Amino acid sequence: MSELKAYLLCRFAHNSGVYTSWSGDSPIPTVVVDEFLPDWEIPSDAGIIITHMHYRWEELTLLRKVLQQDRVPVLILSDGIVEYRNAWEHPDLADGSMFQPVLGHKLACIGRGQARVIESWGNVGRCEVVGLPRLDEIGASCETMSDDSGPFRVLVATANTPAFTQAQRRTVVESLRQLKDWFNKNPVVPIGTSGEGNPRPIEVIWRLSDGLESDIGLEVDSEKDDPDERPPIGDAIESVDAVITTASTMILESMLRSRPTAVLDFHFSPSYFSTPWTIKTAEQIGFTIGELATPSSHKMMFQEFVLHDQLACRTPAKPRMLELIRQMVASGVEARRTGNPIKLPARMLPDPDFGFASVPKSFDLQSLYPNNAAFANQEVDQLKIELAAAINRLEQLPAELVEKNHHIAHLNRHITQLNAKLDRARARVDEMHDRVVAIRKRFGIEPLEKDEP
């Protein structure tokens, strides 16, 4: 295996985190192929071919040729989230080129949620849950900004390619204009989900792409807002309290940094994963921003679940990537040695959760139900005493219920007897009334009506 190489089919692999985040520790040396055409000959020392380029005719044709020869395993990399519009409403992409099917022996998915979607496109057995090695450096030490005495800082950002048609672009522009108008009319945001607390001034940091700043009338400082001079997006996320972004992998980058994150999406297209906050109309802007300023613990717990479902990040992704490469190279070596086709297991990487959803660290009943006193007591010994008393009380209840039922039965019998006596008394009154009427008639006294006194 030491004589074999991993060929990276990507002209910018030298400076792309999709590759540089793991290639330096690859189990076999890596070689970047800057240019390749369908007639590119597979080198004799190729142990594996790795690429995330699978859109153009040249790329698709070459990958199909390598698969047909079936001598060298092909690993396709997913470099971010799968977005509905990119998969189905992108006129520049050939039909089916978005993993329909995966033109490789394996696809390194970023998370289980993505793997489920892509497997539903006819790729069962081709998906491996790896994660994104380029995001490994984002540590769990990133905490939600908790200083509510200063301004509420919110980052508004867009994907590198926010729209794939002019109609989609108009929708993106409209959503950003509505957001900008709301900020102009609402310079402060109240603290608390019910609006209680002291208001905080809002400070907006705009990180838009594709010239959208001018489309919505933002004043742009040519030097400060030069894309080449901007700080990394990670630094921008860490400097704010919350993030609003169009559909992009930035959603996960923000969630990784524990920032409450809302998706700005006026397209009404389906989404391949839900988030706690989504702004689909102008009417939702104010409510959503209010919640982002004081996010509830249960929505932050849901965000944590979404993050780990969509991005394998409980442990670093790079070791999984390297292990997948190592196993695929070994399988290719064995296939060539025996003259058999390359056959890979449906799952090559172990799943520490065994297919189950992990309980988020934020699942804490005391914080999820702060107004419920039952979850406030954390003294185990006290709770044990209360539990013992509750059990003892429950054991007494059956006997008490029997006794109470006996008393109730006795009262029912007594009430029945009283009702019978009342009925007899009413009958005697009626009888006596009839006798009086008869006597009055006998003596010529005008009879009274039965109900007269």
C-alpha cells in the first residue's frame, strides 16, 4: 500500500479545506490532478481516486469510466449540505448529476441526515457518515454569548451562490430587503420571550455575496467590505449573538458555535432538514429576532439535535475520513490481487450510536421546565425521602378508598330513604288537599284551586 497514491481530481485541491483538512495525514501520498478530461488514464500506482467534482460532463464521464474499469475505488466527497433548490431547481446542472446516483464506490456524507436523503435516491450501501474535516477546528468550547447588557449583535449572511435563477435571486433580494426594513424600524429588541426586560440595541453585521448589498441599498465601504479583506466567516460568527443566513453550510458552522441560528428562506421550497427558526415571510421577522435574542432552552436543545443529525461532529471527522480511505484502498488492492470486482460493505465505518439518536447534552429537565418546582430540587437525599413518602402514601390510598366508598354507599342508602319519605309526605299532602276541597263543596264554599294557599 505504501507505493500507492491517492489522486485528488480537483484543480484547486491545493488550497481547498475540502482536501487540505485531511490530505496531509492521508494513509497514502496524495497527488492533485489540476486538469483532467474523460480520456485521463488512471495511473498504475492509483490506490484511490477522490473528488467532490461531479457536475460537468467531463467529470461525470471520467467517473463513469473509472467505475466501469472497476480497478481503483472512487470516493466522492460531500462538501456541504444538500439543498433542495441546488438538487432540483438548478438549471445549470444536468439532471441527475447531484448524487442521482453517486458516481463512486462511496460517498463521504457530512451526517446521518444527509445520508438518509441521498440513500433515498438509489444509493443504499454507498453512503458513509464521515462529517466535515474542515470544521474539526471549531471546538466545543464555543459558548453562546451571554452578556445581555450590551447590544444584540446579529450576523446576516448569504450562501456563496444564494440563487440559481433570476427568479430565485429576486426572492432572495426581497427577503433581505424585508429584513433590512425591519431593522431600520426596530433599533432595539426586547429581552425575554415575552418581551420583558430591558431593551437592547440591535447591531447588524452584513456578510452578503454576489453583489446583494447594492441590490438592497446597503452602503458599502469598498475597503472594509472587500471580500478579500473580510475576516473569516468563523470570526464573524463568533463575534455575534445570533445568525440569520440563507440555506448554506453556514447553518451548521453557526450551530457548531452554539449561536441561535435562523434560516432566511422566502422560496417555499422543501428543506432537507428543519431548524428551530425559519423566516419564510416578512411577518415572521420580528417574532424570530425576539426569540433569537432570548432563545428558549428547548429550542436550543432542538438545534443541538439538528446539528448532530446533520453533521457528524461529536468527535473529529478527519480520523473517519482517513480510516475510510485506508479501508477503500485495501479493498481495491484485494480486488486487483484476486481479479474480482471491488466490493465494499454497505457500512465501512462503525456507528458509535448504533443507529440511535444520542441524547443532547442540553437535555436537562430543570432548564427545560424552569417554572416547574418539581425539577428544581437537585438534592438527591431529599428527593429520596419525598419519593419514599409518596410511595407510602400511595400504599395507603387503596384502603382509604375502600373506606370512603363504604361511607359513600351508606350515604346513598340514607339519601334513598329520605327521598322515599319525602315522596310519602307529598302524597299525604295531596290527599289532605283533596279532602278539604270535598268538605268545602259539601258546605257550598267555593272550591280553591289546587295550587292556591
